Amino acid sequence: MKKTALRYGITVLVGLALTFFAALVQGVFGQTENAALMKIFCNAFFAVGAILACAGLLVVATKGGAFDMLSFAVVLIFDLFRKDVNKRKYKDFYEYRQAKKEKKRSFAFLLIVGVIFIAISLIFLIPYYN
């Protein structure tokens, strides 16, 4: 429970910091019109939400095994630089795949926070068009 809350909290804080930076780049403090402010906040929240949601989808693809062969190849390359080359952690790809299946980590926090940021951008979009 603590780890989950910490993951969500860190993701939200990083997302808010990136949103503030994106709004700052667009000149949020120099605007006086409400429509321009709504546009800036909509763009900032949407950009950060899309980045977080896409990162979550990339993690989903990784957990599904899309990059397992590539990551196993990287592990084998690093095993070549060990003192004892014959003492590898994984004998073959099957063992590597089984070891990865045993490690279960949640990734939903990226998707959920990303979707929330996109929803907030939609909330700013409604007054922009009115």
C-alpha cells in the first residue's frame, strides 16, 4: 500500500512539475486573457498526460514480452565482460523468460495518472471554446 501511494505521488509530482515547466515555456505569466490561459493549461496538461500514458503503454509492451529477446541479448553482452564467462546468471532464453515472469510489478500508475492529466486538459479545453 505504501509503495503504491508513493509511486502515484511521485508520478503526480513529476507530472505537475513538467506541466508547470510546459506552461512556463508557453508564457503563462505574460498572459492576461482567460482564453489564452486555458489554451496554455490545456496544452501543458495534455502534453504531460500523453507522455505519461505513452510511457505506461511502453511498459505494458515490455511486460508483455515485446522486448525480451533484446534485453536478453544485452544481458549476454554484459556477461561477456565478467571474469568467469562460464558462470552466467541465465543459461538460456527460457530461464531468462521464466525469471522475468516471476518478477511482477505494477505499471498502472503511469497509465492512470496520464489519463487523469488528459482529462484535466479536457476540462481546460471546454472553457477555451466557450
